[in-house]
Amino acid sequence: MDTFLQQIVNGLTLGSIYAIVALGYTMVYGIVQLINFAHGEVVMIGALTAYSVIVALTGAQVPLPAVAIVLVATMVAIPVCMAVGYTLERTAYRPLRRAPRLAPLITAIGLSIILQHLALIVWSRNPLPYPQIIHTVPYHLTGNPNGATITNVQIAIVVTSVAMMAGLVTLVYRTKLGIAMRAVAQNPSIAGLMGIDNNRVIALTFVIGAGLGAVAGVMVGSYYGIAHYQMGFLLGLKAFSAAVLGGIGNLAGAMLGGLLLGVIEALGAGYVGDLTNLCQLSGWFDALKVRCATDPNVTLFGSNYQDVFAFIVLILVLVFRPSGLLGERVSDRA
Amino acid sequence: MHPILDLRHRPAAALVGLALVAIVLVVLPFVLTGIGTFWVRITNLAILFCLLALGLNIVVGFAGLLDLGYIAFYAVGAYTYALLASPHFGLHLPFWVILPIGAAVACFFGVILGAPTLKLRGDYLAIVTLGFGEIIRIFLNNLAQPVNITNGPQGIARIDPFRIGDLSFSTTDSIAGLTFTGPMKYYYLLLVVLIAVIAINLRLQDSRIGRAWEAIREDEVAARAMGINTRNMKLLAFAMGASFGGISGGMFSAIQGFISPESFVLVESIMVLSMVVLGGMGNIWGVVIGAVLLSFAPEILRYTVEPAQRMMFGRTLLDPEVIRMLLFGLALVLMMLFRPAGILPSALRKRELETRRSAG
């Protein structure tokens, strides 16, 4: 029971990060029907920028509490990522908005390579240890002293994500910019006739998505304690899978998909080893009995297959329900 | 028809041109060996990349299905060869048995990937193929437990070279007074395979199948309305592309003698895609040029960028590998922005990209 609870907690933490990144994909897709392949790299730049700020501030012995330092780092990372997001939209996507589908996808791959290697030059080829300035405090969830815990960092990640999602929903459904975004998503030419500046709204969508990505980057960095110039690729792919799972173009879908994917991944990683342990079958095969006597864990798939789950989910969703879990509510696109 | 190969209208010029190209290609390894055997190896890798790019061109260029996990088929071919001809399992089958097996296994994986993704649109397809490529790599990395199949991240070493009777492709021999080193023998073999693959591709492009692919690429609904079985044709494109990848992978295994999952990362898929895009999607000669250019790029950079940096700054600031990747990225972006049809655009592709753009 404790393992299960622990995996759920881990999964929800990871899932809220995926959800925030998935929002970036889904907003852009909803408005211009384009997969912003380089979004994962924006998250990576956010994480690395925040890393530099934290290292600089702690190195200079600035008399600030740890939480304030992380906050400052995030505040620096957000505009940096927004600038990157805007540059991407302006240089690579806007000129190709009317080109065939393959063209913007290929430029996006190109940009992703460029961003990765620029980050390699600026930071380093090696994984950078994220300074653990926030003291991690575990809180027990059950009476068992060795049982499931939730840390203050995990609580902070989940709370921040929920707050950001709420903010985004308010922005899209309660402000003038949100109305404009939904209008452009539905019909760009009519929106233009109504006096909406399409280019501005699309650019702002990219910028908002990138801002969310920056926060997600800081969260990933602090959660895993490591930042790397290639970290954006896998994270981006998983977040994209989450967006597809929920129904791409749909805000609620991205959040649901992110949380679900996080939980699936955590449970998968936690249980796949036990489920595929061949020693359960040792009553049937003598060879297995001999081997299991010396080593009780003859597992077919261990937790090192964790990264496979997201792709399997992605493929299954695309095959059986291409519109995603909440995909049919087209009017909700933003 | 290509002007150099215009056999019908200018037969004499065409024959002389072909003869010149043939002589250059035959003499090339001797000249390169004079500079250093290293360069023959680079050339061999360039030819392998030509084969890969031609295989991917079937999927991306002819049928218009963006495949970002193409290197997975290369990996499947390479591992098939490595497992059947190395001390790892103690099997030592001859290469002419393994290569078809490798092609068949890769073909099988191509269909496995193709079947569930038939309904998907271009961008979704790209992401799924990318995921597929990653899945294959993760499995190669982890299939050392509980039964050691792939030997995990350590890879498989001491893979048998090609052997025909007593003639081994890995040793140096003298034939008719000329010294042939191992890489030189592989060069000639690869050249023959490349010419065969180019010929197959040229014939394929103008065949009924090739035209069906072109129709699907242009407008799938219209193609189906014209009676083309789009499902089978798309599967065929995946299967054929994958088989070419599998054969190239097998040869890569034999030439290198060692493979590990490191050789089959996503960047390699993107590199092959860059070759196809740079040369011109759908144009066979363009793809070959793109592959040759991009395979030699790192070596050229190594000999120009590094000394230039040392001269200017006194040390190597940027690794040529990093510069190469930056140039790759830049090439992809700039090609799409300014010359979306590639260096040598296929006539149809060019028309399509230009009219769609102006019509919007």
C-alpha cells in the first residue's frame, strides 16, 4: 500500500510538470495547428538559465532565503524563455505559416538542434548538478515510519502547477486577450475582420507557452537535481504525448493528460519489475527454479524501461482514439 | 531526364561522361589510400549514408510520410547481422545469408510501425516514428537482462567481416600486382550496392508503384478515388524504406566490427533526414549529393575550423562536432525558409511547394 501511495505522489508531481509543458504544446497547436517541436528546448533553456542564476546568487552569498533565490531565478528564466519563444515564432514559424505541413516541422527540428548546441556552448556538455538550496523535508502520509512520504518540494511543484493552470484558464476565458486567442483558433480570417491582430495574438500564445515552459524547467531542475542541455528532448516528447492523450488543442485535456501520464509512468516504473518477474512462474519450469534460488528477481522488464511507457501510451491513443480523451470539444480550443 | 545522362539525345557525350565518372570512382580509393586509409573509411561511411538516405527518401520523398525514427531500421539490420555473425551467440553465418534476413527483419519492423500509423497525419506520424525509434534504442540498451541478447550499452564486438570463400574483406591482399586494403574492398562492394540501389530507385520512381506514392503524397483522398490502395501503398513504402535501412545496417555492422546503441540515437535519424531535405526530397541524385556533402562535412570542418580557431584564439574553443550540429540545424531551417525543395529539387515537389506557397 505504501509503495502504491508513494508512486501516486511521485506520479502526480511529475504529471503536473508534464501538464505545464503540455499546455505550451497544446496552446500553440490549438491556435496554429502546428507542433512546436522546439518547445522542449525552451524548457531546457529555462532550467539552465535558472541554474546559472541560482549558482551566481549562492556563490555571491546574497543574504536571501532559499525560496527567494529560486523565485528570483524563475523570474529571470521566464523572460529569457519568452524571448526565445518569440524568436522561434518570428524567424521560423511565421514565414512558413502557409507552407505545407512538413516544412514547419523540419524547421522546428533544425531549431531544436540549434538551441541544444547553443546551450552546450553556453553551459556545458556535462550534466550540471542543480544546487539543492531548498532543504527537502519529507512528510509522512501513513503511520508507517518507512512508508510513503511527500516532500515540501513536491508540494510546491503541485501547488505552483495548479495555480498556473488556474491563471491560464482565467486568461483564456476571462480576458480580452483570451477571447482574441479563441477567435483566432476558430477562424483566423474572420478574427482578422473583427479587428484582431492575428500575428500579435499568435506571437503572444508562443510567449505565454514559453513562460510556462520556463517555470516547468525550474521545477524539473529542482525535482531531479540535475540540468542538461539534452534534457528538453525527452521531456518535450513526453509532454507532447500528454497533450495528445488529453486531446491536443484542449487546455483541460493537456492538464488531465499530463497528470495521467505522470501517474502511468510512475506506476509503470514501480510495478513493471514485479509484474514481469519470471520467478512467479518457477513452479512451471525447472530451469527457472534453479535460477530463482540464487537470484529471486529474474525480471523481464525492469524500471529502466520507464521511458517507454509514454511512447506506448502515445501510440495507443493515436491508434484507438486520435482525438484524445477530451478531444471532441472543439469549441474549447485556445 | 538528367542532362549528363541524356543517352537518347546526346549519346556520345553521355557515354564519355559516364566513362569518366566510372574511371574516377574506380581510381578514387587508390588516390585516397595515398592520402591515408582513414579517408577510404570516411568514403565508405559516406556511401552507407547515401544508402540510408535513399531508403528514407522512399518514405519521405516518394510517399511523403515523415519518418523521424528511420535509424531504428538501420539498428535492426545492424543488430541482426551482429547477432548472427559474432562470438556473442557463437553463430557465424555467411553475409549473403544474413543480409536478406536483416532486410526481412527490418521490413517486418517497418510494417509493425506502419500499420498502426496509417491513419495519422504528417506531424503526428513524425512524432510516433520518433517515439518508435526511441523505443527500439531503449530496448537495445536494456535487453541484456535477464537473458543477454543485445549485451546492453557495451554493444557487440568482434563482428565477422564479409567473406567470400577465402577472400576476407578485412585483410590486405595483393591481386594482380595491386594492393587492396580491407576498406578498399568494402569500397568497391559498397559502390556496387549503391549503384544497384540507385538503379532500383530510379526504376521504382517511374513505375506504377512510384506514381501511386506520388499521388498519395500530393492528395491522399484523390489518390484513393483514383483506385489506388493507399493502405497497401503506404505500408509498402514503409517496408521498402525499412529493408534498405536493414541492409545498410548489416553492412555497417560488418565494416565497423563493433556496434552499440550509441550509434543509433535520434541525432542520426535527423542527420539522414537532413541529407534528404538538403538534397531535395524525392530527387534521387539530390539525395546522393546531400548525403555525400553532409557525411564529409565533419571531416572538412575538422581540417578547417580547428586550425582556424587555434590561429585566431590560440586554442580550440568550439568542437567541430558542435559546429557541425549547429550547421545541420541552420541548414534545415534555412533550406525550409529559402529553398524548401532542396539543392536539386524534384520537378513535381518544386512545383508543389511553390504553388502552395503563393496560393496560400
